[in-house]
Amino acid sequence: MPDRPYQVKGSTVRSKLDFVHEQFGAEARAALEARFSGRGLLPILVSGWYDYDLYVEVIEAIATIHFGSDLSRLAAVGAYSAEQSLRTVYAAFVRSTGFVEFLRGISRLHHMFYNVGRLDVEVAADRHSCTITHREKPRLSEADLWVASGFYKKAGELHGLDSVACEFEIADTDARFTLRW
């Protein structure tokens, strides 16, 4: 495992706070930010890097406060993140070439948001399913995996797919996502 700290891009954290603002209002966002005041999170610089464990605390707090601790509902947070990032700054990753090509290039996108780890993508011969494996991460968070699940599903929808199913499992030190469309 790498010796450097495990971090996420500020834009990753910011999109979670933006989700809370849009879904639950300015007061909910302010309350969430107050919870992390003095912990090195605020102000969030979208181009800065932030501690992964602190990021996980933020998304777990969203699940606790707004979703009755149901981590699976964090998929909505991931869908929001995909909608925001893949329609704006990272729109170049959503091409008319299709979802399979997007998936083949998703590891480059991953490195823009996480400083450690890698994604391996294996597309099935039928081109209607794939496996995405998160590898070489110092820690895996179920909350973060639910967010990623929502991100992958929404990315498929942004590529014009009507129904994308996404499941994940943790196997040893890796997380494996299975997508079908």
C-alpha cells in the first residue's frame, strides 16, 4: 500500500454538501458544515485534497441525518455527483461513442477524484455488462461504495441507457461492482 495519505478532491466533498443543500435546504447544509467546523474541511477548495476518512464521515453523516442511517440511499448522492460533474467540468467523459468506451476510460476519471487506488474494468463480450474493481486502496468504506454505485448507474443513464443495475461486494481488500444494462 502507498505511504502517502489517502485523499479525495475537494470537488468530491463539495458535491455532497451541494446535494444536501439542493435536497434538504440551506439550513441542512449549514448544519452539516457546522458539524465539521474546525476539522480542516472548511472552506472547501474544489482543487484541494482532503482526508478520505473525513470525507467518509461527511457521507456517513448525510446517511445518518437524512436517510435514517440507510447507507444504500447514498446512491442518490452518487447520482447527483455524476449529474453535476459529467454534465459540466467532466462532460468530455460522456461521449457519443457510448457507455462501454466511457467505462474503459473511467480509471482516468477516478484519479481526478481519489489520489490512491486504481480501477480495473472488464467489459463482458456481450457489451451489456461489466465488472469494475477498486484495487489498492488503504481502506474501503461501504458508504463510499454506495456513492460510487449511484455514480456508475447515473453515468449509464447519461449515456442514454434506460436501466442500469449495479451491485457491489467487498472481496478481501478489493471492491467489485457488477453493472448490467
